Amino acid sequence: MLKFIKMHGCGNDYIFFDCFEQTLPDPETLSRKLSDRNKGIGGDGIILICPPADPANDAKMLMYNADGTSAAMCGNAIRCVGKYLYESGRTAKNTLNIETLVGLKILELIILGGVVNSVRVNMGTASLSPASIPVDLVGDSIIGREVKIAGHKYEITCVSMGNPNAVIFDDDIDRFEMEKIGPVIECAKIFPERTNFEVAQIISRNNIRMRVWNRGAGETMACGTGACSAAVAAVLMGYCDKDTDITVQVRGGVLTVKYTDAAVYMTGGCEKVFEGEMPV
């Protein structure tokens, strides 16, 4: 039997497996099967919490999207990893080092009454160079760049927070046709590895709303790297301030992002839904 736990960060939900003492056969197929919200457990993908390569660190996070593709990083999922490690007794520390496919991430756990209430994550630096994102456009960065995709013009800002993100701004994101436009942007030829796509709305200075189309999962309630990318884009476009807490309202809750030269910091909640077992 495989033991699992369902958790979410702002509604961005995953099925987590503690792989310190169990091994998952064929995680790509398993993610497609279990993520199905009608015939499986339901989620945006699966997360493997594995022993770290360096014993000085606390764990390694591996993730698979709902379509079975591997992904490098998820800011909402990694907060849940921190919550699990602490509440399961695998650590008693409130600062954790978690290995990911895009490097080490440092988590600061906010603990109330023995329960991890929220987590502040050092997400690393925001990368703006087209080659590192990657996006096939010329220039040192892509900020408010007008591009034509499938016959329509969009002003995109491209950011990598460990995975590619394309951000646009709109005055009414509730009316935005995400189901129609999201997959077109995700698979546009200028994004050789596809992309997450965020549409953001400025509510007030340092306060934005965001919807996200997640690469390999479709529209989700939240996306941690997407929220960071939207905040970075808002600063670059002059809508928000650097070195300042920016409130990012997503469909599943609220995240706080601070964009600095040293790193991008994201703070948000994490919740356990249920746990169970399933046949191998």
C-alpha cells in the first residue's frame, strides 16, 4: 500500500507522498491517474518528499503535473512540504533547507500551537533573460513586450522563478477568457518548454489580483511561482514597489510577495485536507 496525504496552498492542491520509506512506481502515470478529479483523488499533480542528496539538508521535493510531466518548482507545494516535515515529526526545526530541481530553497515555518500556520519561502532570484526563461525573443529582458500569438496581440512580461512564466495585465480578470487563451499562450511557439501564464489586475499600489493557467495542469486556484512572477512583473511595469510586501490575491486565497535584489520572498498558508492509503 502507498500512503499519501492531500494538502493545498491557497487551493493549489497536490497529493503528497513521503518517499523516505516508500517508493513510487511510475510517478508520471500515477500523477495522471490520481490527479483526475472524477476518477482519482483529484489535484494539480503529485509531490514526492524524498531524502536529500546532501544530508545537511532536510528533504528533496520532486513534482509531477496533472498531465504527468515533470516540473521543477512549486511555491505552494513546497510550503506544504515544510508543514508535513514538521507536523509528521521528521524535523523539529523551524528553518528548513529543501532541495529542488532548481536549487536549494529555504523555508521559515510560522508555527502556532504546534501547527505550521504559514511558511515564508526564499524563492531565489527572478531571472529575466530570455534564454534562461526560456522564451524565443530577442533582448536582455521581456518587459511589457507586444507579441502576436495566434493572431492576437498581448503585452507580456516574462519571468523565470525556476519555471517559465508569462504575465499580462488586464482591467477585469474575471471576464478574461482563461479557458480559451490560457492553453494558447502555454503552447505558443515562442515558449520552447511551454509556460505558465498569469493575467493580473492592479487593485491599488502593491495590491494585485491574479489568475493563472498552469503549464500541464490548466487553470488552478493559485500558483506560487506565478504569484512571484506577477509581483515581479508589476514592479518592472511600475505598478508596485520593490523591497515592499505586495499582496497577491489569487482565486484560492492571498499570498504576500517581496521582490528584492537578493531574492524573491513568498509567504502563504498551507493546509492538510486528508490522508489515506492506496494499492500499489
